[in-house]
Amino acid sequence: MTILVTGATGNVGRQVVRRLVEAGEDVRALTRSPETAGLPAGARVVAGDLARPETLPGALAGVEKMFLFPVLEAAEKVVELAVAAGVRRIVLLSSATVTAGYDTEYHLPVERAVEASGVEWTHVRPGEFAVNSLHMWGPSIRATRSVVDPYPDRGSTPIHEWDIADVAAAALVEARHVNTAYTLAGPQTLTQREQVAAIAAAIGEDIRIEELGVAEARAFYHRQGGWAAANADFLLGYEDYSGVESAPAEPADLAEAEPEQAPGTVTADAVTGRPARPYTEWARDHAADFR
Ligand SMILES: NC(=O)c1ccc[n+]([C@@H]2O[C@H](COP(=O)([O-])OP(=O)(O)OC[C@H]3O[C@@H](n4cnc5c(N)ncnc54)[C@H](OP(=O)(O)O)[C@@H]3O)[C@@H](O)[C@H]2O)c1
């Protein structure tokens, strides 16, 4: 039985590939750039682009289960091709924003396409990824051992990407997760200050927090580029989830120490039975990335 993992070079997908290979599954890993994918030798790497369904039939041939990375543009067509190729279970990387009710234009349509296709489905809906802090803070921690943040006392409950992958892998190989949506968070609520302290402890060096105003912080992350620039406006309250511009949120809205969680949110142990990984462990797992 062949399992196709899409988004296979991503934070989550790469870990899903690893878990399935270790479990002895026959794994095919999809990427747009096989030559640079660096995936485990036990997986068969195949080329394909989820935004260009015409590139996928070869990758889908003979596949029974699929881990689907959400690419909205062609999601319906991709699911249609998968079903035609014989895929009978799809585990989707979705988002807790669907459960929270404000994600109607990105992950929700992909969930609906999967459900409407008649396959067995599991929606994995994580909240904030812990690895976001690597994308936001990594460059300045590596360069100057400092972090820019306008709301250091804001709390959040980041989830380790390995826990998301554990849940996805379980849903691919075990029958009991069929037709279920899991909304996931990490097991610890920590302020930004506490998260920075966890990274400092992991690398064994002090990290300074530069508490800039929200507009200055936004400009800083725009200058930084990459993931930070692409996500700063949403994270700092300058746009809503659909990308529509909004007035920057009042500090009180973004400075809460206790984050709101979507109803029914669980930690990974509720699905996998193994303890969910705390942020402190995530920081240790990524210490080398911050040095
Ligand atoms: N970050 C968060 O806090 C958060 C929270 C909730 C949900 N999510 C969801 O999780 C996703 C991010 O997951 P991640 O961090 O594992 O992803 P990632 O590290 O950004 O990697 C995604 C992988 O998907 C592949 N990909 C992208 N577009 C593709 C396309 N058109 N066709 C084929 N492959 C494509 C890329 O691989 P190649 O370049 O090798 O093709 C890339 O390595 C978000 O997009 C969102 O949907 C994120």
C-alpha cells in the first residue's frame, strides 16, 4: 500500500515522511524540486506541483492514502485526480482557524473538497506552529542575540511540528481517526518573553528583547524579508486572516497573556497517546538553528 506525502519538504511533511518510513510504509514524497529535497532514502521522491494538477497523475498512480498540503488554487482538481487514481483516504494539513470560524476562504474550501469527494478523511487543524518563532526570530538571534517584539507579555500555545506530524502519521495508518477533525495546540501557554527565554536556555546564551512599538516592529520584519515579512501584517494586527487591511489592533487585544483557543482544542497526546512536546523541548530540538 503506497502513501503519498505532499508538502514533503515542509516543516510538517518532512516529519510525516520520516515517521511513515520508520513504520515500514511504502512512501512516495512529492516536491517541486526533487534534486534539492534531501528526503530520507526510504522514501521515493516524485516531482509534482499541487498548483498544476496536470503534473500529478504519475505521482498519484497506485496511491491509496495521501497526506495533503493545502494549496487552494487547484485543491478540488487535485482531490478529484486522487480519487480517480484510487486514493481512499486523505489526511489534510488544515488549521485551527477553521475551528475558530474565521478561515472561510483558505483551509475550509480544501476541507470541503476532501469531504465532498467521498474518501475517508482526517483534518489536522493545528494552531500556531512553534517553528514560526524560528522564522521570525532566527535571523536576529543568530546575528545579534536579540528579538524584536512589541508585545513580549502576550501568551500563546505553540505546537511542535513533530507533534503535528505524529497526529498526521497516526491518521494515515490507523483506522480510528477516519472522518474526524483534530484541533491541536501545544501543551504550554508561554509569553513571548518566556519563549525567548526557552531558546536562550537551549543555546546557553542570553537573548535580549527589544520592545519596539508595533509600527516599528512591523517595519523591522518587513526589512527582514522571507516568512517574517510575509506574515508580519497578520501577526501584528495590520490585516485580517483573509489579507484585508485593518487598523492595527489595540495593544490590549494582542497583549493578552492567556490566548483564546478554538473550542474542542486538544494536545497531540489525546490522539497519539504519547506526551505532547512542550515548547522548551522544541527549543532544544532547534538549538542549532538559532546558533
Ligand atoms: N505556521 C502556522 O502557524 C500554521 C498554523 C496552522 C496551519 N498552518 C498550515 O500549515 C502550512 C505550513 O505547513 P509547513 O510549515 O509544513 O509548510 P512549509 O514548511 O511552508 O512547506 C510546505 C512545503 O509544501 C510544498 N509546496 C508549497 N507549494 C506547493 C505546490 N504548489 N505544490 C507542491 N508542493 C508545494 C513545498 O515543497 P517544495 O518546494 O519542495 O515543492 C514546501 O516545502 C500553512 O501553509 C498552513 O496551511 C500553519
